[in-house]
Amino acid sequence: MGLFFENGDDNHEVASWVPDGSGDYVVLHESLGSLYGASGSTFAARHRDTLLAHMVPALSLATGQHAVGAFTPPNAPPRNFNLNSLQTGWPAERQGSDTTRNLWLHSDLREVAYLYTHKLPETIVALGGLKQ
């Protein structure tokens, strides 16, 4: 996994939702090169969420690796489950790394094809009583 923005990628455009002063939000587009200029701190504050979401790779295991008691209300069946039991294989590119082989990482539900992750939304729907 690499960074979304590579070093020296100053011409890459960063887009973020920002308030326009009237209570509405607009999309602000700016060059990543502004991060390294005199107003870099202002740029970083304006695009904080976007920069964090794209520049910090997800390298840790998901929260569900260990049971979290707060997920289960008192006198209710357990809501903790092992994500690794819900996978239906992984894409070939995930098989090449000993550190990520067959393990769920942050954002895998979004980043890995539905073919491999479909059991997770099905489990969430079932545990949450969301099936209509």
C-alpha cells in the first residue's frame, strides 16, 4: 500500500467540502503544492480531513480483532464477530504480502470487491435487524 499522494506530487489537486460562510458547503479545489508553501498550515487546516484520509495508509487491523463489550447491549446476544470468518477469499494482490494475507484492514469493506466482502454487510444487516 502506498500513499495516495506521492512525494513531489505538487500538481495533484486536493478537493474538500468547506463552509462558504452562508451555512452551505462548496467543493474547494487547490493544488497540493500549496501545502509546502508559506500558507501551508492554512492549507492543511482547510483540507485536514481529506489529507488524513488519503495520506495515512491503513496498516493496522480493524477494531473487531478483539471483542468490544460496548458493541453488545446488556442481556442481548453478542454482536462481536470475527471478520476473518466472513471473507470469501481475497484478491490476488492481497496474497503476496505476509503481513496482510487473508486479514481485514481498515476500509476493506469499501476497498475490496463485494465478491470478497459480501458477508460483512449481510452480517451487519442481520445483527442490526435492518432487513425489511
